[in-house]
Amino acid sequence: CIQEQSIIMKHSLTLIIISLLTAMAVGCKEEKSSQVIIIKKPKVLKSERPQKMGNLVHSQSVNWMGSKYTVEIKRTAADSLPLATDGVKRYYDNTISLRVVRADGSVFFSRKFHKSDFKSYVDDTYYKDGALLGVAFVKAEGNQLTFGASVGSPDPASDEYVPLIVKVDNFGNYSVTKDTKADVNSMNIDPETEDE
């Protein structure tokens, strides 16, 4: 009888230990799951390819100093230059070729402009992150052809830029100054000439 009670107690003790161990295991699992904090990793957008602001070719006839000239302006995205940014997207900077051609087809003036040509007229932020946006013919007066130029945010919807003046004289020399009386309309170029 004592032996039977001993066996029953051992079985009971074994069952109690198994029950306790099971309860502890379940309790631990529940405790762990209640303390686990799941944080979703924010999606990191893959860096998109840099965008082009749009290549552009523009040509117009100009009467200057008693002769007829053709002003040719060509804007081209330059993948060899450091990229520009609007803070969200990246853009290729541009080079702008300016040619003034005589009526007989000979070239009077030709230069390819880069943003670096305007560095001393633009603050550090516009120079570092901005792009050379455009050059546009403004007027022919006296012995000078006047062009508007701009360096600024590459975002097409932005109006943040530094207006500049480029003048070419009758000897083929050019000069750059900051435009303190910018005429925004003078920078508009016929959209039909734009080539995306």
C-alpha cells in the first residue's frame, strides 16, 4: 500500500512538474510575444536615374549694326558634369552653345557655356546644387548683342534662379554681369523648339 502510494505520488509529482513546465513554456512564449515590438522599415526609394531638363535648339534672325545675323542657341544635357538637384530629384546639368552666324554663313561668335562660366556671379547654393538653365537672346543695341542667362534650380516648375546678362561686342568679346533688373519674359523661349 505504501508502495502504491509512493508510485501514485511519483506519478502525480511527475504530472505536476510536466504541467508546471508546460505552463511556464506557454507563459514565456506569451510574455515574449507581448514584448516584441514590430517596426516596419521605411521603404528606401531606389535612386532614380537623373532626369534631363530637355534639350533645346533655338534659332532667330537678328539685324545688328546694319547686317543680318542668325543667333543659334543649343541646350544639351551633359552627363560628364556633376549632377544638379532640387532636393528630391537629380538632374543632368546643361551645356549651352551660343553661335552668332553672319549672313554669308561664316561664324562671328561661338562659345559653349557651362555653369562654371558663371560661378563668380552665383551664390554657393545655386552653384553647388543648381544647373545652367538657359541662355536667350534679348536685344541688339549699339555694338552689343545682349543675352539673358540663368543658373538655378533644375526643377522645371521652380522659379528659383539667378538672372545674368551676357553681352557680345562687335569684336567678338563677351562679358557677364548679374542682372539686377531681370525681365522674366525675356527668358521665355518658344516651347515648340524644345526637344525632350
